Amino acid sequence: MELSQRLRSLPPYHFAAYNRKIADLRASGVDIINLSIGDPDLPTPPEVLAALIESAQEPANQRYPGYEGMLALREAFAAWFARRFGVTLDPNRQMTTLIGSKEGLAHLPMAVMDAGDVALMPNPAYPVYPTAVALAGGVCYDLPLDAEHGWLPNLAAIPADTLARAKTLWLNYPNNPTGAAAPLAFFEEAVAFARAHDLLLIHDMAYAEVRFDGARPASILQIPGASDVAVEFHSFSKAYNMAGFRLGMMVGNTLACEGLTRLKSNIDTGIFRPLQIAAIRALQLPDQWIDERNAIYQRRRDTLLAALRDLGLRVETPEAGLYLWPETPQGETSAEFALRMLDSAAVALTPGTNFGSRGEGYLRITLTAPDARIAEAATRLRTALASAR
């Protein structure tokens, strides 16, 4: 027996190999501070847990859930979206409930792309995007992102022959891994571009509610007419510290929502109803809860920014998201530096090349560790780099 050629052609998921090395070091007794994965360490709100526990005891909630998600959850999400972004969504036609936004991102290309279709793909990017396109038989065309252009793609530079084959345009702001934000003017340009070239614009907004210094990242659906050409992904994982719950939502274009819902009806049987009831409770939390949680992340961000700059590493100050994106020291690749810090400082950082070739020369560092561990990581990095000089 052999695995399929489709699977054999894919690289291993980059976090899997790195996690094995971390696990091996921990097994040998090394105290690793893991700043490589954006897994929220802060607890799920107690009100959300209470809703989960209470509803799980109801026999009706222990049966198969509907694949389309509870109408009550879709209505609650529509109400939240209207409050947060001032955009009205139809819960029945413009919404698909997901077993985590990663699942939806992975499945969407199978619903909207055919073999040989082109996906306009930022580089660097969350690696699920190009993998999902490859599994659907599509081909990625790189849109280079760099600091000079604010980590925004140059849509005007895409060749006409590529555009003729393109089906999807992928965007992600607040951005993973760079932490960049996109202004509304760019969203306006992207929506007009998608309309002009008959593209489905796929915007991943998993980090919408992790924000700093008074920032409030905009939804691409705030652009008039955007839902004609765009869908947007939202995640409960980062917004409400519910990563293990596996809950997300795709909203926007009706045909894409219908297509993904139809695909999922042949793949899964939906989300455990008590998890959905817990999500409804999360959507009712006041802004104060978000603000207080984000103050913790901002404190961690500032601690790491100061440490990295003290070490001579150039790094921008993100206004949203869970990541810092510092440049590596000259003369070392991203992977070399990350492995050196893992071995010499017992701090796990992610090489920028895990997110594509344009990530070379950078590292991604997460804010998802307790304050004391963040401070300890900063001390270890200072010591490791000082001893190497």
C-alpha cells in the first residue's frame, strides 16, 4: 500500500516537525519556552464554560448536530457582526458555520476551484492556504509581501495571462505571520480588483479581536458591494480564547457559502450543540472583556519588543494579532537562528520560511505564554546572543 500521490506531494505541516524536536528536548529534561505557536494560553471566559456545561447535560444536545449549524448561533453571529462592523448579514444565506476556521479554509478551494485554476497567494502566508489549493488541484501564483510596501500585495503587477486563469485571491489582515494591518483603501482596491477579474476574494480575519493601542481592524465586508465578490473567515479560537472548541464562521458571498455548506454536508455532521451554545454566550460578552484580555497581550508585546530591540533585532510594532515578526541577524538564515535559539536558549521561535520563501530573514514570535515565561524568554535570548558575540 502507498499513500496517495496528492498527499505525498505535500510537505509535512511545518509545526509538526518542529513540535517533535521540542518534544524530544523536553523528554530529555530541557525546559522549553514555546513561543512558536499561536495557541492562546489565557482561559476561556467562565460564562462560556458554564453555558457549555449546562447545555451538555441536555439529552437533546447529545444527538447528531445539524451540519449547517444552529440558526441561533448564526443569528447571534449576525448580530455581533452588525455591532462590530456595521454590516448586515443574512444568517441563512451569507454564513457557514465551521469546525474551526482552519477547516473552512482547507475545504473552501474544493468548493470553488477546479484542477489547474490559479490562486493569487500572498507570500509569506499561513501555510494552510497553499496546501488547501494544492489539495483541490489548483496552482498558486505568489504575491510577494515586504516591509517596504506595508506587507500589502501589488495587485497591479499580476500578469494578464495569470489573471485569465485565476479564480481566487487570498488575503489575511491582521496578518499572520507579519502582524501587518490593511487600510480600508487597500480593501477598496482589492474588492474592485476581484470584481474586475471575476475572482472570489478570500479574507482570513482570525485576529480581528486581538488588537492594541485603540486599533479596531476593519472587515473587508465594510466595503460597499464586497459580499458580491468576497468571503471572510472569523475564529472563536483567538477572539474568545476558545481554541480547543474548534469553532469558526465564514461569511459573505452567498454562492460560496452555499457551496461550502454543501461540501461540508458530505464530509461532516456539524458541531456539538453545547459548543455552539457556548459560542452564542461568547458573542454576548461586553467589549470590556476583550479590552482587558488585550491589555495582557499588549503588555507581553511591549516586553518582547523592548527585548528584541535591545538585542539589535529590527521589529515593527503590530497594532493587532498574536505575533511579532523580527528580522534575523545578518549572516544567519531564519531556520539557523531559530534552531540556535532552541538549542542555546531553550526558546522555540518559528523560522519565517515556514510561511513561504519571502519569510526568509524573519522569525515569528507569539505572545501566547504567561508574562513570567515571556520575561524569562527575553532573559534567555539576551544571554544566548551575548555569549555568541
